Amino acid sequence: MERDQYTMQPESLMMSYGYKPALSEGAIKCPIFQTSTFVFKTAEEGKSFFEVAYGLREKGENEELGLIYSRLNNPDLEILENRLTLWDRAEDCAVFESGMSAITTVLLGFLSPGDVLLYSKPVYGGTSHFIEEILTRFGINIIGFGANDTEADILQRIESKGYGDKLKMVYVETPANPTNALIDLVMCKRLADSFSTEEKQVLVAVDNTYMGPLWQHPLKHGADLVLYSATKYIGGHSDVIAGACLGSKALIGEVKAMRTFLGNMAGPWTGWLLMRSLETLKARMDLQQQNAQKVADYLLNHPKVAKVHYLGHLKSGEQKRIFDQQCEGTGAMVSFDIVGGEKEAFKFLNSLKLMKLAVSLGSTESLAEHPASMTHAGVPVADRAECGIADSLVRLSIGVENTDDLIWDIEQALDKA
């Protein structure tokens, strides 16, 4: 390969991509541009910047998008967004102040009263509440489906309700939180295409938080939009709340327009923290995945563990086929059903010494929580039962600690359960 044609990997480009030190007094790292507004050189320049920002004209081929106001753009966010596109090979990215703000902006931006949203179950509890309790208040119809539903099942469900010409989006969270159940992204794209017309494109949006930017790339499998709670693996240190949405320039342009008017973009400090975290993302996630494999293997044969939910243990069947088709790693999330119920699960959680009893995931420290009473407490009981979120279920997010220490901690806590 010619030297000038060599393409570097994302983990190498995370240190400098999109940043020009010469524009910031030679600083090797991007400064924090803690400012609300930016000065124009001339009134004509200000007019030109606003014309592009408000879609009054297209940006010129070599024209830079001018800085106006940090609700619209900010150097820290623009550089971060450029770097995030590398992992998913997306054309563009929009960063938000939280994962939920990314999700809600996408749903509000592309759905209108009368439209139908097809969504996978289970999803994160906050997403579930927004879809089922808030979107429906605005006349948006919803249809849920699970990992065990076939394509024919889903088609029949849509058509039996007469929703075929109204379907506007397929929203998927895969692997599912907290069960690790997989949804076939290629199948979702087929469904979307089958209901798309020349006048209406049915979009596929995927919450990829559980796998992070490393272990699954939904855009490769037909998704139009990929969403992250950037709080998790992208931030990775339990010290920042953020979200992101990636896709084509055209779609992200619409997302950014909605973000401008909702006002839920991330601030420069958040952008700076995420840029710092991206430099170690691959190193952290590689170690977390290795640790999770050892923890899951230990749990598999423990007499007080009834079932382990871990992608690395899939051996055959439809879930294994989907895993081989779209996953590029086994992840660092391990859930298990303890023998007993809530009482035994709580005893286990209360007995942990190294792992922290807290919600969230994907950070350097290992976390443990009880989905049925915590992250998914707002999900209806019948839905929790149908999706396998039992009172006996414990969710573990595996961090970067010494694996022997993690297993010792789990073992002593199970002994006390």
C-alpha cells in the first residue's frame, strides 16, 4: 500500500483528529472553549454564518461552518463529533447533554401525530417511559416486539392494526438492557424498507449503548441512526453525562436542527471530558471485555446462580446467528438470575465489597444493580415478566479491576446470599 494511502485506526486518531494546534496557540490538547458567543470579524461574515446555520443556503464546498453561539456550535463539540464518527464510520454526529436527550430529540424530530413507532422490548427504562407514556400523548402510535418474535410475527402485528402506511421508524436497543437479548438489525432494515415509499422513508434507529462504539456498528447493517448514552463507555469514568447520535449528513442535519431549538446540546466542558476519554476508549473496553468473560465463566457453574445472560456463552440457535452476523465482541455486561428472588438478590448486592451498588454501566469501576426495582422499575410488571426481568435478576457492568479481585468479591457475596 502507498504510504500516502495508509488509513490509521480510530484508536490512533483519537489523540488529534479534527484539531489544529496552530489555531489554539500551539496547545497539544484542545482547550476548553468556555464561551457563550463568538465575535464576527465583519457584519457580512455574521450574515454568511447565519445563512448556513439556519439553512437559508448550502455550505460551500470548502467553506468552514462559522462559530456563532455555543447553542449552535462550539469547537470542543465539533472536534468531538468529528472523532466520534470514526468509530462507526458515520458521515456526521450530534452530541447531547445526556443519552435521553439524544433519544428524545430523535423521536420528536422524526415522528409526528398519527405516525407509528415500532420498537423492541425491553429497552432502557427511561426510553420505555418516554415511548409509552409521553409519545402516545402526542398521538403517536406504538407497537412493541421482542427478541423471540419472528419477522412474520411483526409483519402480522403491523398489518392487523392497519398501521402499514403509517410506520415511520423502527427503534431498536440491542443487546437489550438488561437481558443481553439480541435483535436482528438486518431484519429490522428489511421491515423498514418494506414499508418505505418514494414519499416516506421508514428509519431504523439503534441504541448501541450496551456495545459501545467498539463491539457493534449498526450503520454497517442497515441502520440509519445510531444512538449512545455517551455517559457509558465513551465517557467511561462515571464523571460526565452525555449522549450522541450518528448517521448521514442529511439526517444528522435534521437532528441538529431539532437540537438547536430544544437547546439540549452538550456544553464545552462535557465535550472536553469526552475527548479526553476517547483517547483510552479501546484500551478500557478491551480490558473490560476480557474481565467480563472470566466473570461470566465463573458464574456459569456456581450453585447459587440459576442462569447467566452473557453473549460469550451463546452456542447455537437464532441468538447465536444474530450475534455472529452483527456483533464484533462479547461486551462487558453480564446479567444473572440468582437462586431465589429479590431477597437473595438484595443480600448479594448488599454484601459486595469491591463492586459498587449503583446504576449506569461502561465505566472503569465495576457496578452491580437490580433492574426490576431500579433501572426498569417504571416498566409495567407484565412487560418485565415477558422480557425476563425477574426479581432474581442482577446486572453487572464489569470494569478494569483485577479479575481475581472481582471474582473473589462475587464469590463472598454469593456465599452470604
